[in-house]
Amino acid sequence: MGGYMSKYLAYSFLYDDAADLRCDFEILTDEISSLIGFLRSLLNDKDRAADGDLEKDLETMNGLMYHLNPSLRTRVMVTEEELDWLYRKAARLEDPVKEGFEKTGKLTFVVPQGCVQAACAHIIRSKCKAAVRMISRFKQQGNQVEDLLLDFVNLFSGYFFRLALWFNKVQGVGEVPYTSRVY
């Protein structure tokens, strides 16, 4: 703990070695879980009417993110069945947001904006990508990482991208396509 002890300490691992990414991952997954909770608080009657399961689904996802939280420090505490559940939730969003697909069947790039719920979902999507990158860096340092952890966090990013498109559709907000000058 770097020698610092205080009765005011916010989290026991905050003073771990800077190269040790485990605490950073735990802080990031805590942030993602907090944002999922915030998104859940933003749901309105129109959202609930369009998907009666969404509030409960976000509550479940919030818990799953916290189950992922200690994965780098201890072990992965989510299951293949839970991954399959999340995959089904992401897949069922594909039909409602078909106009977000190119002819190839791949999602197009869009400017991350729209209604408040969509903007929040885009922030969560981006934070999940940052978590994937952190896991990748941890693995590159020679640490063992279960593929299930990478699959889960990657899928979370894809789910929240689709959810952002879904929110904009439900709220009647059009997407703004983005075409990169590089890709």
C-alpha cells in the first residue's frame, strides 16, 4: 500500500505500484457500473414502454460489471451463461436499429450524440473500450487473462453502442453518420 495508512482511505489498493493495472481496472469498472446505474435512472416512460425489460436488464448488467471488477486481482466471476445472456440482449437490439447497419451487415460509425440516454450509453461504450485496452495491457505485461473477461467487456461495448442507437430511435432522434478521413 505504499506505506500510506489513514482512516480516511477510500480504497485499500489506491497506492499500489503505478505499473500494476489491477487497481486502475477496478476503478474503471466501478466507474462503468456507476454510469450504468446513472443510465438506468435516466429511463423514461417511453423507454420502458419500448422495452419493458430494460430497467431490469441494466440492473443485471450493473451487477455483472461489479462481478468483473476483481477479475484481474483474483479470478473471473462471471459465467459463459451470463455472456450468452448479454449476447442475446445485444442481438435483439440489431433489428430495431437496422438503419444503423451498412449493406455489409456491420454497424456504421455515428457521431456519439443524441438524446441524454443515448449520450450516456455512448460514454459507457467508450469506457468499456478503455477497459478492454487496460486488460490487453495487463496481458501484455505477462499476466494471465481469461478470454471470457475480454469477451465480456468487448460485448458490453457492443451492447451499449446498439443501445445508444436504440435510445435515439425510441426518442425520435436521428443519427449523424460519421465517415473517417483515415479508415
